[in-house]
Amino acid sequence: MALSSCAKSTTVGATLMLGPQLVDCDFVLAQPYVDCGMMDSQMCALRSWIRAGCRKGRECVGEKNVKKCCDGRRLLPFGAGVFYTGYMRACAPGYKLRAGQGPEFARLECNEVESFVCPIGANRYFCDMRNWEKAGCNRRNEQCRHVSGRELAECCAKRPRKPEGFYHDFYLERYTMHCLGE
């Protein structure tokens, strides 16, 4: 990642402190691709997300809600970690993420979710989220298609299993949203 000339380094005691680390998107996008040859997979993923942020940032210049614009992609880093922070730093350099603030995932329509194939290298949790959305669409289209209102909510609640793991509540929310057609 290229830092702009605005990034100043100063030595405080034995620690090297960097000022605001701004991404030089002109430099990043001038490269035809992210060369991951000498990087570990985490650094390669970070650089790839920064490049994606630079590309999306060009579309978001002048947008009133820049975070919403930056989050307006089919694929985003999952969670509020370093990949999302790097992506947002490149996409919206002036935007300050709040502690724990993560992406707002686009709501895909059922026909989009059903045709969604998780890309190679995508975060497993992101793929799980889209799979639970797909399960909600399938439930609605197969078992719940002839009901509405309270009966629809009851039908959607009769899912074959519950999501598991750390993000189970989030997955359940996405499943329900798609099953109810919200």
C-alpha cells in the first residue's frame, strides 16, 4: 500500500509513529493488479480490499452518504476488522469509522441470492450469510409460497435447523428477512 506524502513519521522514544495513513489510490490503481507473489495470504487480502476500496471510491466521490455508497457492493469484507477498515480508508478517506462499525451488506433479491456463488477467497462468514439468505428464499418459495401474514411468519420459523456459531443471530435475521420477503 502506498502512503501519501502527507503521512509523516516521527520518532517518539523508541516507537515509530505514523500520522494519518492515506491510501494513494492513483498509485494503487495504476498497477494492473495486486501482485501477491511475495505476500502472505492476509497481506494479499488486505491489499486486494484496499484496491477494491480505491475502485469503489471513484464512484462515491461527492456522495452525501459515502459509507452507504462504499457499502453498495455485492461483496464486502465481513465484520469490523482490518480488511473493512482498509477498504473504507481507500474508499472514503475522510470518513471515520466508529469503534466496531462494520459493513452494511446490500440486500439482494431472492433471484440474485439464488444465483450467488461465493467467490474463491471470500470470507467464510460472508458466504454463510448469503447461504442463509438463500435458505430463507428457498423456504419462502417452496414451503411458504401459499401463505401470508402470521401464517408466513410461522412457516418461516419452521426452518430445518438453526444457524450456529458466533454470528448465528445475524444469520437468522438475514434468513428471516428473505423468507418474509422484507
